[in-house]
Amino acid sequence: MYNPLPRIVAVMLLGLLLLPLSSYAQRPRGQRMPDLARINAAQADNPNPSALRVARLHYFGGGDWYWGASALPNFLGYLRENTDYPVDTSEHEITIMDPELFRYPFLFATGHGMISFSTEEKERLRQYLVGGGFLFVNDSYGMDRAFRKEMAELFPEREVLEVPFDHPLYHCFYDFPNGPPKIHEHDNKPPRGYAVILNGRVVLYFLVESDIGDGWEDAQVHNDPPEKRNEAFRMGVNILTYALLY
């Protein structure tokens, strides 16, 4: 059975930090790139048992779920450097069937190619999402057709929708009036975000033709300019903020 307590605690903590949310979200923020060595040392010296825990989803189907080893640690470091969020900056990896799944209110998945869920995984992921969890999937290239099929089968009673640019997900912390940023070129198409929405809340967000996950990686991996990396990090902050506060 889903235990909503970790997400409730996270929401309460973030709610206290972000009130009033509208003015806080529009406040000019810094652009400090994460210094992971310093951040991890500080976390080791002063561990926070109530810190928000984010996990990378180890999925099956043939895709490289492990792609971008530096991406998630860098994103969590960016959160620590540029927000007041109490976040665990250690990367955790988890499968859908792992007993610890429900301890993570936010899951991140990325990679190339195929991603598929077994019948048992679909049912458990449904329970997780219905119970308040959130899954963000970043298409690093080639996941679009396979994963949108999985989205449709996961909630056959729900239509997979493109998230409109005026949705709170694009404005809840930083402002993205034109929707998700274009970080890497794939097929010369504009970036788009697709979602499964339950009771008015996005519970699964699939980002294609943007690839903010690559933008989170170490600067020397893709040689992205600082402004592109910052856009990628900021979009990630919005996704996580929406997941926890809506």
C-alpha cells in the first residue's frame, strides 16, 4: 500500500519555504553551477534525515537507463545551490518493484531507445502515481514512440496530453513562457512536454526534443554554453517544484 507520508512531509517543508509561492517564484535567482565536492562534504557533515530524496529509475526494455551519470547529481547540486530546498544530493537508483519505491516522491528517467513496463510494473507504477508520486522522463533521443505507447497503456482511461505553455509547470518557479527550452537538437522539431493528468494534476511528464538531462551533465561532456545548462537546470527546478506543490 502507498505510504503518502514522505510526500506530505516534503510538501509541508517546501510549502513553508515557498510562501508566498507566486512572489518567491518570480524573485531573481542566482545562477551558481553546482560544486559537488563541497556540497557532498557539507551533506556528509550535516545529514538531514528529512531531506527530499530523488531517485533515478532503473527501467527495462533495452534502453540505457544509466545514461548521463553526472546529470542527476549535478541537478540535485543545483537545487542545493540555487534554492532553499532541503534536498539529498546523493543519487539513488531504484526499480519499480523495489520495496523502497514509495519513499521517493520524485523519479527521474532518461536514456535512448526502448523502455517498457511489465504488467506487474504498470500496476505498481499506477499505484505510485495515483498515491502522489511523480515520474519525469527525459527523452535523450529515440524514446518517444516507445514511451508514449507505455504512457497510453499505463492509464488507458486517460488521454496523453501535450502540456500547454500556460500550465503552472512552466511558471511555478522560473518563467518559461514558450514552454520547455531547447537544449539539444534531435530531429529539428520544437521541444514538447506530454503528460498524464489525474484529478487535475500532472503525475507523469515526458519531455521530448529538449533533452534537459544532457544539459545537466558536466560541462565538458557536451560543451553546452553556460546559459543553455542554466536553462536546463531551471526547467528541472520547475518540474520538481510542480511535482511537490501541486
